Amino acid sequence: MIHLKLETSGHLATVTLNRPDVRNAFNDEVISELTQVFRDLGANDDVRCIVLAASGSAFCAGADLNWMKRMADYTREQNLADAAQLGEMLRTIFTCPKPVIARVQGDVYAGGTGLVAVCDIAVAVDTANFCLSETRLGLIPATISPYVVRAMGARAAHRWFLTAERFDAAEACRIGFIHEVVAAGQLDVKTGEIAQALINAGPAAVKATKQLVHDVAGKDITPELIRMTVECIADVRVSPEGREGLQSFLQKRKPGWLPA
């Protein structure tokens, strides 16, 4: 990979955006690399948690300026193909079977907010600023919108999407876009704590629970939805991991997925 760094330690994988000279803005190459690395990590049984991080002072400034210059002359068909690649990258991270933590060490603009939104958990430094800046350019945050609206809620999206105003980490946390805000010196500590909690949990249970949240969020509570949840817990209880987890609890020992 040219634009990303990948590090693994035990069951933890860290993917780092590594274009600090352009504030980690993404282009078609970055999109392709992110899509592939999350596909690979999602299929790797040794990986139980993924951290999405960035180098330099900004987390992600959205689209790369040179890429935007090329897009200015694209036909509608070329724009469709280009946006589809971004859409597939976001979908791949969002549906990755492994939990993903965004480690936000700096500012997040435009499409960068989509990267944060597709992560399951987000931790940011208290100096980070956020901005959905598209309307200032006569554009709209279309491809990222399903994920960002899901993360911050429709009411908040009406303000921040329409005005293109900046908002700080405290506001991002207040509206639910960020889960934790910490001082810079505590970012790795808090990210590590959350990652370890995920690694300690049953890996199959974490995967199934992530899918469960996707399946029930925003849905009407219908007999069909209730039946689906009943079937889910019944299946998990008779699974090898479910049986091992319950037995280890009753026998007051560590479950088999943790080192003795």
C-alpha cells in the first residue's frame, strides 16, 4: 500500500491514513486501498478489532484537491463511477464484520466525516473540529449521508449539512457523532481501553451483535422483527462460543477465546 500503513499486534489491527502533507485527503487510490484492506481484515480470523487512525495534524480533509480538479471535467457517467467507488468503500468499512474504532487526532472535513461515521466507535481529541463543508462549494454530502445522518441524527444533520458550519469535538459528542472526547495525551489510552474490551469479548458474539445493531436500528418493532431477535438469541445460545461463554461464567473461569 502506498497511502496507508497497516500494523497488527495480537488481535488488533491499526490502519493509518498516511498522507499528512495533504491532511490525509483521499483520492481514488486511497479509496481503493481502504476498500481492499478492510475486506482483507474482515476475512482475517486473527483480527478481532480494527483502529482507523491518521498521521499528521488532521484526521481527514475529505477529497484531495487534485482529485477534485479532475472531477471538475468529468461527465455524469464518470461521476457515477467515481461516486460508486467511494460508496463501496464506505459500505465495506460499515459492514466489516470486525468492530472498527475511529481514532480522531485532528480535524475532520467533508468526506472525512463519512469515514468517522462508518466506524462503530469514535474517540476524538478535544481540539478536533468537524465540518460538512460541501454546500459552500455548491455540492452536497450525498454519498456519506446515510452514515453521517445515522451517526448524528436527522435533526443535527439539518443544521450541520445545510450551513457547512464548523463544530467542535464537544458538540460532536453531544449529538452522538463521537463517543468520547479526550485530551491529546489520553487518545491512545482511551482507544486502547475500548479496543481491549472488544478483543476480550467473544469474537463471534461481537460480529453477531454488530450485525444485530444494523438489523434493528431504526426499524419498526413488528412481529417479524421480534421473531428475528428471538431466533438470533436461540441460535447464539446453542453455538459453540455461546455454550463456552456460559459454561466459563458458571464455572468461574476464563472463556476459551481468552489466553489462560
